[in-house]
Amino acid sequence: MSIQTPRRGFPFLHWAWLGLLVLLAGCAALAPEPERERHRQAGLAIQAVYEAALPELPPNKQRHYAQRLYRITGDDRYLELNREYGQRLLQQLDEEIAGLADPGHAAERSREIVEAYSQRTAKQRARRKMLADWGEIAFAKQLLFRLVQAEYHGLLPEIENLERAREYLAGVDWRPFFVDPEVMRIYAAQVANQVMFLHQLGIADLRREVVEAFRRQYPAGSTRQLSEQEYRNKLYGMTHFVIAASRYYQQRVDAEEFAWVLEAFERDIEGILARATEDIQAEVALSFLLAGREEHPVVNRVSDALVAAIDPAAGMIPSPSGSTDLARGEHRNVLAIMVLRWPETLYAGPHLSVSGSLHEQVMRLSPRIAAGEAWRPRVEEKAAALCVDKVASTLHASPFRPAAGRCRRPPSGHGSRSGRRPAGSSTLIS
């Protein structure tokens, strides 16, 4: 699916965004707001664009976005998309666990997953090749991801034959895969995720061994010798030790446990701002935020960089190549939203209904979701419309609260192409 924010036909929106960026650049005469409010308004601006387009995004992007927005807001509006995901998740788990009764199921599914793995980028092609060499790992890691997602949403009691899945995962020899240097070199974030998931599910605790292997692979002082791709892989892996330990933004982490990560980021902040993508920069800031270090200078510097990266015509942070495709940019932009409007309270789950009621609720909601009726874009006080008649009003008021004059909704991908990823090919971004 390709959903582009239109660059033509919205001249007032373009100028309003330019005006907003003047505000966000810190012009003291026009914008007396403190830094935190300046960043928060930028996060709300990106959020408005994405929430207008949310019904048109692919289901995996809706899930990714709705989970994270719920966990930083606790807003019930995000429950419908999470419930729909919960129903899909239970169906997938039922099928995969039932298949484990067949001794050849895991190997066959692994071949299917590898075959369907995206080859759009060089990184994806390298990962596909690597997974092809590791037998049933492709299936095992997908089952692990889905099982921990069910645990996060309180759905484990609804899974038939849960012990069959746990026994299968406990029988997988994970350690050689996790500590293999070639795997770590291109798959560090996923390794960090999976070792934390195994621990959280009570299946295995390989955290110490994997952290030691990671630190041997990337010793202090090795950064300058790394290629751009491996440098980013290193940063991405370090952030995911923290993020996965937080159960993906559901709880704070112990700053002392991850001091080695935070201290490395502090020392390397100049390189991170110069060499890392906005996705990784945001995750670096989130590592500090999850550790309760909201006032650390790294958070403010990354926040400034994210604000500066916003494309005023698109209302979002484009890819390194300049693409403003909303679906492909969802990961990057939802992370930016989280950094820029970080809350005092995190919300677990959401814990979804149990004892058969989840299916009934989703069935009632699904026709409305499919028709785009169940989702009503709202960013604070139901201010979904972006008023764009006067740049002056943008400079002196929140751009997402209606003021006098004509208002337009943020662009929602008019003229975009719709599509669905092939079965088994959805990227498992937790």
C-alpha cells in the first residue's frame, strides 16, 4: 500500500506548516512556549496527519500505531483497532499451534516465511538469506512474537493448547542463533527482542549471555570502524534491549540495568545525530525516557532534530530518501510522536476481553471499521480539523484547535494506491 500525503492542492496547508515550523524553530518573539510544549505541539501535528489517514493504512500499521498511542495515552479510541488485532492474533495462533501436531509443520512454515520475506532493500535481502540458513528459527521467532503479543494483551488464557506452543519454543536451541556474530551483525534488534520475549514468557533466560555476546561484538571504541549499516544495526540493537525490557512501552525500566546503553548513547550523541536515521534517533531518546531520564540533554537534542526533520508540505518526517509514504513511514513517525509528547504515565496492554467476548465485540465493530466509521480522528478536545487560512493563527495558537475561518482536514492519502501484503510477509515489528 502506498499512501502519500499530497503536495499539491493544499497551498494554505503548506504555508501553515511553514508557519508552524517557524514557531517550532524557537523564535522567541513569536513563541514564548517552553521547549517541552514546543516539542509536544510538533508531536500533535504529526499525529493529526496520521490519524486522518489511519483507516486507510494496512492492518499491521494500524496495529503498530494503535498499540503505541494507547500505551502513551490510555485513550479508549485506540481499543477498537487493538481488539481487531487481538482477534486476528488468536486466529493465527490457533492455526499455528494446531499445526504443531504435525512433525513437519514448523519446517514447512519456516520455508514459507522465508520465501515470502520482503526483498525490497539490501538489509531485507541479507536477513532473508540469513534466516534461510537457520532451519525452523523463522517459524519459531514468529510464533514467539505472536505469543508474547497475546501475553501483552491478556489473551493467553484464550489460547487452546498453549502448553504445546510453550513446549515447542522451549525445545528450540536459541542460543547458537542469538550469539552468532553474523546473525548479530544484521539482526541485533530482533535478537534483543526475542531474548526478552523468551524471558517474559518464562521459557528461557538467555539475557546475560546475549548481552555479553553483543558487547563482545561491539566493544567500546569500535564505532568509527563500522559501516553505516552496521553502525545503525548496533544502535538499533541497543535500543531494543531497553524497549523490549519495557514490554514495549508498558512500563519503565531500571536505569542502572541499562546504564551501559545510556552511557554509550551519551558519549556518541554527535555520531547518532549525524549518522543515524530518525527512527533510531527516536529510539535512542525513548531509551532515556523509559529509564526515567526525561531531563537528559540527549532527549532534548533528539527532540529538536525530529522537529527539524518534519516536512512542512507533508506534515510528517520523510524517509532518508525523501519519501512521504504514510504507510512506510508509520514506524518512524509514531516513534517521533511518542518522543515529542512523552507522558507521565504509561498504560499497559490494552488488556482485551476474555472468555469468548472478544470475538463478539470485534464482529460488531468490524463492519464499522471496514467502512471507516469506527475511527474518528481527534487530537485533543476533538480538534481534528486543521485550520489553514492564516499563518498568523498558526503562529499564535495550537494548529489543531479550530479557530475562526474555514478549516480543512489534514490530508488522508487522496489518490493513493491500496493493497495488501501477501500472507506471511508482514514485518514483525513489535
